[in-house]
Amino acid sequence: MEKDKSNYSFWGKYKQYAGNEIMLYAIMIIGIILGLIIFS
């Protein structure tokens, strides 16, 4: 329960950075794909 509560407050705190968050997710996904290509 406490873990969920901290997770919720984390998302609430960073909701105003939604645009940056989407960009971070895109960069993370691209990085994972590049990593798979490099290591495969």
C-alpha cells in the first residue's frame, strides 16, 4: 500500500512535466531498441 501511495504522489508531482515525460519515454524506448540492435 505504501509503495502505491508513493508512486501516486510521484506521478502527481510530475504531472506538470507531462510533455517532458513523453519525450523521456520516447528516448528510453529508442535507447532500448538501439541497445537490442547493438547487442543482438
